[in-house]
Amino acid sequence: MKESEITWTYLEKLKETGPLVHNITNYVVMNNTANALLSIGASPVMAHSTEEVADMAAIASALVINIGTLSKHWVEAMEIAMKSASENNVPIIVDPVGAGATAYRTDTVKHLMSVNSPDIIRGNASEIGALYSADVKTKGVDSTQDSQSAIEAAQYLAKGYNCVVVVSGETDYIITETQTRSSHNGHPLMGRVTGMGCTASALIGAFSGTGIGAEEASLAAMRVMGIAGEMAAEKADGPGSFQVHFLDALYQLDRKVIEHRLKPEKAHA
């Protein structure tokens, strides 16, 4: 089966099942993330109160942990939710936003992952590198490296946490302990809009919530993310209108669009 057909099959399954994606995410992207999930056919919930996160994570199809705007109470909620998700076999996706910018941020995400290992980690090259080495720094929440530079770090994390690691960038890499896959769709304008990486993590959660494997879910999510970004950029006049067109593109994705636009994967060592 062609890669485009496989990607469409996974997207069709997402639209049919409407997975409930529990997001403990940051203030900056809540609205963007929720709308992206709705546009693609998933059902978002943004619950971060310690009194309810265990129950919400238990009934969710996937849990997405995003450390963008950290606080003590949110960290506590994240730990509770991850424990509940793990006990109930709910896939856990961790987005280490800004890891490497401050010690608190880096130490917090490392602690969370040591308590309950994630199924998938998704970050930019600097964030992934910072989880591997203290010498890697980020510029706020922005990457200072290209995605290819983080492959070795991602392989180390994939082995250490027994998970899939996604490195976002001009080329998106989906890395397991044994192999490296890639996705080549996308547009530079995506980097001019806040929360696109966070949206990618949420979409990975949506695909994971359909019951497919972590590697397949990650690859499908990054592919549709990139295709939608290209579609939006063709209509946008700048970052503002891009956001609107991006949501429309996610909603409009179908078999023909994916077949026409999906760029072939390149071989990796």
C-alpha cells in the first residue's frame, strides 16, 4: 500500500472514531490546539485541575502533556494525569516546550518522564537536544538547531524511555530505537505562527488515540500537519491569515489531497 493511502486510512479512522484528546497545555495555545483537533475530527478537552485530571485521563483516548507555561500546581496535575493514563493504557505524548531555556523547565520534564515514561516525545531540535545534554540551550521556546542535528539525541531518548521521538523542523524525523523515518511536507510560514509545534503534538495525540502504534501515529500526524501547512500558505497573506487557512486545510484534507501532496520519504541510515 502506498504511503499516501496508509496516511489517508489513518486519517479516515481518526475522523470515524473522534478520539478524546486530554491536553494539559499552555495558555498561549489552548484555543489553537482545541480548534486544530476539532478541525481534523478529534474531540479536545483542556483539563488541568488536580481534582479531575486523573478521572479525565482515565477516559481519554490520549493524553498530551505540554510544559509551555509551567507552574507548581500544573506540574502536580501533569504527574497525576500521567500516572492515571499509564494505569489505564492511555498513550502519553510529552511536548518539552522550551527545554534547555531554564533549569526548572528541563528538570521538570525529565522528572515527569522518569515517573511515567511517555509513548511519544515531540519537540524541536534544541528541546530534544536539551533532554540529552545540558550543553544544548534554546532561545526561549525556539530552536537554535536544525532537526537533523538532534537525531543522535533522539535515538538516545528513544532507547532510554522506550518510546518514539519526533523532531520537528524543515524535515520532521520520527525516531525509534531501531529506525529513523521522515516527513518532508511543510512551509516556512509555519515557523512564524505561535503554537504550531504544540499543535503537532496534539495531532499526534489524536492519531495515537485511534489505537494505531506510536510510530505510525507520529508519522501520520506530521504528514497531515505539513500538508495542511502548505495548503494554508498558498492562500495566506501572512501569519495572521495563515492560522485561519490552516484550520480550514485540516478540515478539508481528503484522500485526493494527500495523494497529490504527500512528498516521498527519503532513505535514512
